[in-house]
Amino acid sequence: MTSTLLSLAAVLTASALAAPAAGAAPRNDRPAPATGIPAGWERAGADDLAHLGGAIGSGARARADETANLALKSVRNGKFAAAEINYAAPNTGVLRARSPYPTGAWEGFAFEWDEATQTFALKSLANNRYVAVEKNFTGNAKNALRARSTTAGGWERFELYQNEELNLYALRSTLNNLFVAMENSYTGSLQYTLRARSADVTGSWEQFDLYSIDG
């Protein structure tokens, strides 16, 4: 297993991001693939992130309630996702890929694994709230990702997919079964918003790098 890995300290001090580091060998105990998944993408579980520094999944089998603190970098614009906790309602906590570096809690998310559902919940380190898919929003904000929930239910659950050849990840909401995309073409306060709106991983809009921010 491979991934582009870098600690927060290294990100802040390096002039360029490090090359992907070698990880664990391919595994045979991943969650079963779901229907409608494009070729080359496989469902990832907790142990598939074990090669990240300080990540969840230390044993041969995934354990419930394990957590890794990670940063999401959009392949589309090369920026890290941040939770806009200072935005006014109703967009408080909306996720936007707008930071050149993960400089603090704004860009950090705890990936919490739930063994029962074989899914992840993302909790913002900036406000200690879970990321939800705003299915009831309308217009350009429909299905936007917002760090606003105190508990993790159906709105806050995500499947994680990995493409080993591309060395990239994708997130799919279990609420609407759509992949998360970064809205590079948006303007104004919602520019670069993350939204669960794509039926497929069609390209860089739905692709992300994962970086450890532990230690």
C-alpha cells in the first residue's frame, strides 16, 4: 500500500511535499466492493491507513473507534480542505479546499473508523464537529460538506476508496451514494467547496491526497 505521506512538521518546513512513501503490502481483508465503483478504485478500511504516521489500525484486523488525524488535499487545485468555522449561518463550518499548507486545526480532520458500518466519520479539529452532507440545502450549496454535527449518523458517514495506481483517495457519502467533489469553478464564499455530488470518480475533481498531521 502506498500513499503520499507527510507529517505536519515536515509540511511546514519543507519547500516541496515529499514523494510518496512505501507502505504495507496489498491486503485481502478489505470491505467488500460496492456497486458502481469505477475500475481501479477499491474500498479502504481502517487498516488500509495503518501506514500513515499515528494512524488507525495497528493490528491484522480493524478495530472500532480508532482514529487518525489527517489532512485532505485536493488534486484539482493542490489546496488543503479547511473548515470555515467563522462563516455565518447557514454555511458555518463548510469545507473548502483553499489552504496551501495544513497550518493548524482548520485543515485537520479525525478519521474515525466504525467497524459495524465499515465507514469513516470525519471530525473537524477546528470545532470538534462531525462533517455532514447537507442534502436539504438547495442551489450551489446542495450536498455541501459542513463540520456542524455533534454525533455521527447517516449524514456523517463516508466510504473511503483508494486507487493504488494513482496513489489517491476518494470519499463517497453513504447518505446519497455520491462521491465528494471540489467545486473549482465556483466563485465567492463557496469557491472550492467540497460537495457530495458526483456519481463517479471522473477525474481530479473527486481525487484527494491524504496527509498525516500527527507528530
